[in-house]
Amino acid sequence: MSKTIIVSNRLPLQIKLENDNSLKITPSVGGLATGMKSVHAEGNGIWVGWSGLTEEETDSFTKKKVNEAVKKEKCVAVSLNEQDVENFYFGFSNKTLWPLFHYFMEYTEFEKDQWESYQEVNQKFADVVLEHIEDGDNVWVHDYQLLLLPKLIKDKKPNTTIGFFLHIPYPSYEIFRTFPWREQLLEGMLGADLLGFHTYDYERHFLSSVKRILRLDVKFNKINYHDRVVTVDSFPMGIDYNKFHDAALTHTNQNPKEKSELQRRLDNHIQSTSNAKMVLSIDRLDYTKGIPNRLRAFEYFLNKYPQFKEKVRLIMLAVPSRSNVPQYQKLKRDTDELVGRINGEFATVSWTPIWYFYRSMPFENLIDLYTSSDIALITPVRDGMNLVAKEYVATRTNEDGVLILSEMAGASKEMNEALLINPNNFEEIADTLKQAIEMPTEEQSKRMKILQKRLKRYTVEKWADEFMKSLNATKIKDTVMVST
Ligand code: ADP
Ligand code: F6P
């Protein structure tokens, strides 16, 4: 029976070594892992990726334990050494491709050594995938860390059907053309039979790069490439709607004794501040997420509308991410400082304007936060999709709550009923926050109902299903060939 091999940089589980040499296994954070997890759980395929441990950390005994642990989850680990992690992961993936694709040109480094490591590590992934491919299998490669992988597999196994999905934005041609190894990267991606993006705009930008850099023949969304046709399409990623909605329902009917410590604190806050509004933001601590802008806009709001002092609180959960990269370290310092300054400036004996958590939280606590917040304030300066916006909507079981969302997030394309803002416009964010606080419940419900209906229909399962259907359709070659 043929299977689908999912490949991504990280596996859905991350392994760390404790002091006593035991393994600490935690779920991976981020849109890709949380989204694909439910798809993988149901299929008969395998998931190939990095476990989070380096070769230097693992002796043969630990390696065996790691392999057993990942096998239980239908996963296969790719082994990376410290140099790989430094140059491929922290280096080329997160100091070159990530900032470039998010329009942060000033953060983008073009280092030949790191590019070489990127090529080598993509080859390591290819070797593991090739070991596991059988005739008739599909391979579904994910994200910017593995842009060369489709070609590496196609060259060795031309009959394998390969899909690729990019979870981050694809930048405009004017940005992409600055990249020194642009031809190789595009050729790497074109090893796939189907290339998927979150939005039509990203798809359009990609096609434009292919036309202008490789001078290939592009007709509508098909590319004639050597003796093959590559299909390009947009597939906006959804969420596991029922998982979030049902967890929120269970949460609402929860016995008071079962409440988490965090929920008790949130309840106390609601009681002690006579129902002050709670505004929530959740992101990885990443410069693309617009965290300093959000904080400055909140400060601007408190100055412009002082009547809301003590009547509103921002709860900000920032999950540690890529903390070896200097820009992330700077962002951490800037965020700490801004939170400190705003709290210092506005706090009263009974009120702190910002509650800031810098940590990862278990799923139950995410649900505590989503369900207790009147408003979600999600303001990335650039974001491929943003699943947090969708998760917030899914947990609003009473059809109340307001979503304020940046128009720079891919999710904004499908969430017109949210209050859409430009994350660089503090005036607009402050006014929209006021609008959200004062929004009548009938209007909240009108907007929420439409948002929920759409999310319920286009879930992550449906997203994966549509992608796989399109991938299988590429096998019927006669119907997709375009004339030259
Ligand atoms: P990105 O992929 O850039 O991190 P997304 O908003 O698309 O951004 O996805 C973030 C995902 O990570 C969401 O599914 C969210 O539930 C999950 N997540 C965010 N914060 C935490 C946390 N503290 N603990 C566990 N999962 C988290
Ligand atoms: O969704 C974008 C993404 O980079 C994913 O590829 C990744 O799983 C997630 O964000 C978290 O990033 P990292 O794997 O670098 O911690």
C-alpha cells in the first residue's frame, strides 16, 4: 500500500536531554507542526525530520532511545550535528531565508559557508527520504528550510510524485532577485510536481520569479519545466477547528476544582477589575510578529484614550524561539524594556496594564487564554498565515469576542469580518482597539458567526485533502500539459 512521506525540518515532537540522560519529549510549537499533526495522526505515512538533538549530544544508547521514541509516533529522525544546526538552521534558514522572505532585507545575511551547509543538510534529508521511498509513494515536503529537497528527490526517483508547501510568505520578485543563489533555489523547488502557497499573492510572486529569473514558459498556474509540468496553486491552511472548539466547550463546563492556576488568576482579574476587558496576543517571539509595534500602539492607546486606564489589560504570551540568532536576542531585550517601561508608566496599585509571559504553555493554558479574552490583538508586520487568529475564533463558543488582525497576515485574506489594521499605523490600532472594546455584542456575534462558519468548513484536514487531491491530479500528465 502506497504511503505519504511528510518531510519538514522539525518533527512534531522535540526531544531534549535531561541532566540524568533521560529524554524530555515535548510537542513542537509553530503553525506547521500543529497543523500537520492531525493530518499525520490519521494517515498511514511517516514523518521525516530533525529530532532537536545533535549528534554530539547522543551516544549510541541515546540514539537508539531517540529512534524508538520517534518511531512510536510514526516518525523518522534525520541526524544533524552541531555545525549543521549552527549553519543550516540558525544560519541560512533563519539569518537568510526567513528575513528575506519576510521583507527584512536589513537582517538578511548572504554567507557562502551557510549556503553550502544548507545544500549539505538538504542532501542529508534527501538521503533519509530516499531510504524510505517505495514505488507509488507521495512525498510532501514542507517549508523554507527544505527548498532544495524536491529536486534532490526527483533527480534520484523521477517517478515519485512530490508536493511542496511553503508556510511563510513568498516575497515579490524585487526582493527575491537580490538572493545570490536564486536560480538554484527555484530549480530546487521545481523538483516538485505541485507547489502550494497560503495565498494567491505568494503564488503570483513565485510565478513572476520563475518567469523572470529562469525565463520559463508559464501558462496560468502551470510551468513547463524540462519534460514535466509543474502546477502552482494556493491552499490557505486551516486549523483543527473541532479540537479547539470542543476544548473550549469542555473548558466552559469545567468543574471549578479542575481549573488551572492560570485560569484562577484570570478569573480573579475579571472579578477584581469589575470586568475590565482582556486583550490577548500570542506569538513566537519573532520580529515578524510586530511585538514592539503592538506594545507602542497599546501605549499610544492608553495616552489617547485615558478613560480606559484600569479598564483594559493586555495579556501577551511570547514563546521563546531561535534564541541563538542575534536579532531574536535583541527583540527579547527590546520587548522586556518596553513592557517594563509601559507598566512602570501606567500601573496603579490595583492594575498592571500588561501581563507578559515569556514561555511555552501547554494546550490547556492556551485554551484558558483564548476563552478568557474579549479581544485578540494580532499585529504581525509580515506573516505567512497566522493560525493563532483562527484558533482564537474557533474557541469563541458563545460567538462573542473581537479579532483585530494585521492585513499583513495571510489569514487576513480569508477573515474580512475581523477588524483589519495596518500594523505600522498606531493611530489606527488605537482607534480599532477602542472600537473593539465598545463593539455591541450583536455585532460581535454577527462577525464571529461568519468567521466560524468559514473556518469550520475549511479545516486543516480539508486543506491537506485538497492539496493531496491536486497532487494526485498531477499524475494524470495528459490533462495538464500545456502547449509551448
Ligand atoms: P508561526 O508558525 O509563525 O509560529 P502561527 O500563528 O501560524 O505562527 O502558529 C503558531 C502555532 O503555535 C499555533 O498553532 C499555536 O497554537 C501554537 N502555539 C503558540 N504558542 C504556543 C505555546 N505557548 N505553546 C504551545 N503552542 C503554542
Ligand atoms: O511556520 C513557520 C515556521 O518556521 C515553521 O517552519 C516552524 O515549524 C515554526 O515556524 C517554528 O519555527 P522553528 O522550527 O524555527 O522553531
